[in-house]
Amino acid sequence: MGRRLAPLGSAVAALAGLSALAACEAAPAPARDPGGASRPPIELRLGPTCPSPVPSPARATGLAPPPGWVLTSAPAPSGEALQCANYSRKEWRVDSIGDGVTFAPRPARDADPLPFSIVAKAREGTAGTRHVRAVTGGYLVGFDAGEYGGALFWFSTDGRTRQKLADGNVVAVAELRSGIVAFTGLAHLGVSEGKVLRVKRDGALWAAAPWLDLGAAAEAVAVESPDSALVLTTSSLLRVTSCGDTRQLASPNHDALYPSSMAIDPKGVVYVGMRHYATRFVPQGDGAYAEEWLAPAGCSVARLKKFDCECVR
């Protein structure tokens, strides 16, 4: 919704600390190889609780495609396959269930449930996709309506009382060991921006404040452990820890395909759902991940027909 087809590439931005995390020292700028290529940023140096203890998954080998899917080549940038997938009316949602990952068509109105109704008003920030997290005395609810805006709210358990905590398109609300965080992102008209907000209760009220700058719009988030979450932005797959460490794991470019969901299986393989395709990031055992593209088994080859992506059988 309102995203450009050629996402803006950007390096992982420098971390912005809060006084609540004063124990964590700021990370140095990314190092460069002799050839000029950027290496992943070094995680924060030791403070009393930093860096967060997040071990890298072991190398995963011999993985078969998920049932109903086949491995395929990544679509070429600006190529016909990418354009076809961009027009596809089929968008996939991935979820972690039990000891595996499930794939299902993403509903047209994809919103986490609430026990009360909310009137969608873009000017108030209550329109678009809804992300909900239950908290003591109510719910934290993030809204994302693309270029039409979004916001983070607290609602009482009956929905009669609400408090606006922050403006911005909220793509996920999660809880790490250090507390609740909200991830924001908007890619529109050549700009891609994303942040992590710290969300805390202050007496009877809730408050949200900027914590980290992701350097690009967050699109999907999956909690990896009590101390870490994986964040897919328009230019990177990142690990964000409860201490505030940020590390780049891969440099994908999926923005034209509207990725909106991410799930992690027991081996640490990361799956992403998007238009027509899905991808997975396979741990290599050294902190790096290799990306593999997946297509529906009955639609591994498709062509653009008018304004839809049609399977070639």
C-alpha cells in the first residue's frame, strides 16, 4: 500500500540509545573489507548486561521444500517475473505453529482480533492492518494504513477508554526480556524509514518513546527468543536484541512483493510470506544466512495477463 517498486537501499543506521539502556555502549560504525564491501555491524561492547546472549542457530542442511512448495530462482530485478508477482492477487501469510511453519493465503482484512469493535478512521490513526498485544488492564494496538498513516494506542479491556501513544505505521508489537517494543515502517515516494519504540507503563498510563533507528522501513517481525527479534526491512534482515544490539544477517530486496509476515521453525530457518512467492533464510552456522526462494508447486512458472499473475501449467 503506497510502497515504491524499487526500494531504496540503505545501510543499517546507527543505534539510538535511551537512558534506560545506559549500560549498553553505542556500536561502532560498520567495518569495511579491503574491497570496500560493508561487513555486518559489530554488536555492542560489553556493559553489565550487553551484549544480549543470543546464540546463532546451527547450520541447517538438506532441507526439502515445505509441502506444496518448490524451490525456484529469485526473480530478476525489474524483470517480467518480478512484475508478474507484483500484480499477483495471491499473497501468502506464514505462521509458526507447533514444530513447523504454515502457509495460507493472507486475508484481505488481516487484523488481530479484539473483544470490541474499533471504527477505522485514517485521520485518527485507527485504520489499516491491526497488530494487538494484550497487557495488564487492556491492549496495545498498532495500526498500519500505508501512506494513509498509522499509530500506536492503548485500549482498556472494554475498548471504552483509549490513549494514543505514538504516531507512525506499526507493523508489530512484541515483548522481549527487557520489555515491550513496537516496530514501525513506511516506504513511500522514495523514502524508507523504520524505528523501534520502547513501550512502558507509567503509573496508570502507558508511554512510548523512540529507541532504535532501523535505517529502513520494517515490514515483518518474528520473535526469535526472549532476548531477540528478527526484523525484515526494505533492505535488510536484522536481529534486534533486548539490550539494543542490532546485527545485519542478510541483504534481501523484497519490497515490490509486499512481505508482511515472518515465522521461524525449530531449526532457526526464517520464512517470509509475500505476493506470489515465499522465501526462507537458512542458517549457515557462522551467523550468516543463505536465502532460498519458494513458489507454489502448481504455479512455479507464471506470466502477466492484464493486471494479474497467471500460472502456466
